[in-house]
Amino acid sequence: MLILGIESSCDETGAAIVKDGRYLLANVVASQTEIHERYGGVVPEVASRQQLAAILPVIETALQQARCRWEDIEAVAATYGPGLAGSLLVGLTVGKTLALARDLPFLGVNHLEAHIYANWLRPTLDADLQSGANETECAYLPGDPLFPLICLVVSGAHSELVLMRDHTDYLLLGRTRDDAAGEAFDKVARILGLGYPGGPAIQQAARLAEEELRQQRLPVRNPYRLPRAWLRGTYDFSFSGLKTAMLHLAEGLVADQQAGRPLPSGGRQVSRYTTMGNEAARRGQVHIGLLAAGFQEAIVDVLAVKTRLAAQEYHVRQVLLAGGVAANVALRARLEEELTPLGIRLQYPPIEFCTDNAAMVAAAAFFHRLHGEQHDLDLDVEPNLSLPFRQE
Ligand code: KG4
Ligand code: ZN
């Protein structure tokens, strides 16, 4: 079954054609990152206008790349939430209109569910053979994830630990109580002056700083040890304290403390860590890159340990990563470290399917379409949509 997927929830415009929820025939993404970079974040008004300008060319390009005709498409799917209302409206309206004009079933897709289903995507066998892989290699392409599994959904606006016992069956184990992981990356990158989007910028700065340490033959141990909110006994997360600690470090709270000025409320724990940072500074090691690395380590630590605990409690053999932060190399490595000794397999999408794209939208739609599902054409955008969690 060929599905045309459309994604327009934020600042990426995507169209993709996917066969049977897995095989990619075309995946086109027009990104607005360069436009929003100068503002340090996404400007919703600008984003929706850009969506409008990009959507039709992106869909046309996808159809051309897939070398398929409209008669080959069996359903149209578009993201209807969560996301920015104005941006969502563009893709949803175009998707519903195309379905109506072509007399095809229409499916509205939950963006978070789409991020999870990016794990089912793989290149087509043909594309793989053309790119030089031999048939034996193709036989070892990763298979479908196996249920039950734990999924860590970490995007710009969400951080959730989810148990999936079957397709489209979600039990919420924990979620962030304040900032989402991606949001923390973005805000801290802003504090450190590393630019937008924050995740890739922090990852890059941290990698360079750690390499520098290695070259100087200094111990790779980072002098900055940032606080971790463990929220023991729950699978919930909290990243706002970490962000505040970074803010205080960057604003030179150390200087205030030395001058005898009182610390702001909640500064007690921060002061301990800033003192450590200060010591590092005296040793000539103070470094934005190392600060970025310390932040990344703290966030990755909590995400990886909590995911491992959930995987153990629910006796799963597999863990999936989903969402933009799933592109983070340190997170992937730290999770491997936690899970591999326990024989639990970690699966994550290739980098280009971690951030927003339409292939994942078509993949998720396929598993709903298998049960004959479709939406009426009066489906509206739902900017605050969450995953459809089961009540237990
Ligand atoms: O899933 P996504 O593309 O959009 C939403 O649905 O929110 O996620 C975007 C988020 C941003 O916060 C971005 O900074 C983060 O994913 N991100 C990363 C990396 N690449 C993107 N965070 C950490 N490391 C990365 N390599
Ligand atoms: Zn997303």
C-alpha cells in the first residue's frame, strides 16, 4: 500500500511516499532553519507563511522522485497535531483537499506517533541494491521492532517514556514535569551563545571540547558536573533545574558568591556546582564547549538510566528512541552502554528520520489504515494533542 504523507507541524515542510509503512520511495523536506536562526527560535507567523510557500512544490517533488502516478497512491495522511496551529493548518488542509480531489481515504496523524514509527522505516531493497549493497547485506536490514517495547520520545516539546505492547497501543510511564529535553537543549544553547537549533550545536561544541581534552592528554573527565533531577520512584523527568544551573554558571554567579552577594533562591545546590566550575576556571579549563558537554552528559544520564530502569521493570527486549533528540550521538552511546549488557536491543531511526519528516507520517498512517481507519474531512488541527494513552 502506497501512502502519501505530509508533515507541517513546525518549521519543516515534508512530503513522502512510503510503501507498506516501511519502504521509502521518496522523502522530501524543506527546512526553514536558516530563516529562524537569526531569531534564535521558531517564529510561528513566519513558519506558517513558509509552509504555505513550500508545501505544493515539496509534494510535487516527492511524486516525481517516487516515479509514481496519483493512481498508485492509496491514501493521503497529514499531521494534525501537536504543533504550531498555523503550520499544522497548511499541511492538514492540503492533505484533506488532495484526498477529496482524488477520492482517496484521508488519515490525520499524531506527530508523536509518527516520530515513533520512524523506527519502522528502511530503504527500499531496490534503492539498497542500487547503492552498492549486495543481496546478503540487504537480508540483514533491521527488521520491525518487537513488542512489548519501551519507547523514549524526546522531541522539542515532549519527553515521554512509553510502554508499547502492540501497534498504536501506548501506556504512559513518565513524562517531563517542566521543560522537554529538546527545549532544554535549545534554551541552554541560547544561554551559551551556541545558536539554533540547540541540540546539534551543543553536540558539536561538546564533541570538539572533548577532543581537545583528549589531544592535550588531559583526563577526559569533565570538570563541570551539573545537577541531575532523578525524581526517584517515578519515570518522570525534570530539566528546568539543570537549565537554571547552566544560566547561573554562564552569568557568573561564582563572582557574586565570592563578592559575598546572596545567592538567589534555590541557589544552594547551584553554588556547589559553580564552585567546581570556578575551580576548573582557575586551572585554565573553563570552556563553553566543556560546559555544553557537562550539560549534555547530565541530560543524557537521566534519560538513559530511567529508560533502562523501565526496560528492566517491564521485561522488554527492545528500546526505541524517537524524536529530534534521538539524533544525539551521546544519548545513543549512553543508552547502548546501559542496555547492551542486559541483552536489550536499542533501535533508533537514521539521523534524517529523527527530526521532522513526512516519511514517518506515512509509516504511522499505514498501521492505522491496516485496520481500515480513516478520518472525516472535518478533522481540525490539535496543537496540544498528546499520544493516545491507554488508561490502566
Ligand atoms: O522532533 P523534532 O524535530 O521537532 C519536534 O517535534 O519538536 O525535535 C526538535 C528538537 C530540537 O529541540 C532540537 O534541538 C533537538 O530536537 N535536536 C537535538 C539534536 N538534533 C535535534 N537534540 C540533541 N542532539 C541532537 N543531535
Ligand atoms: Zn517532531
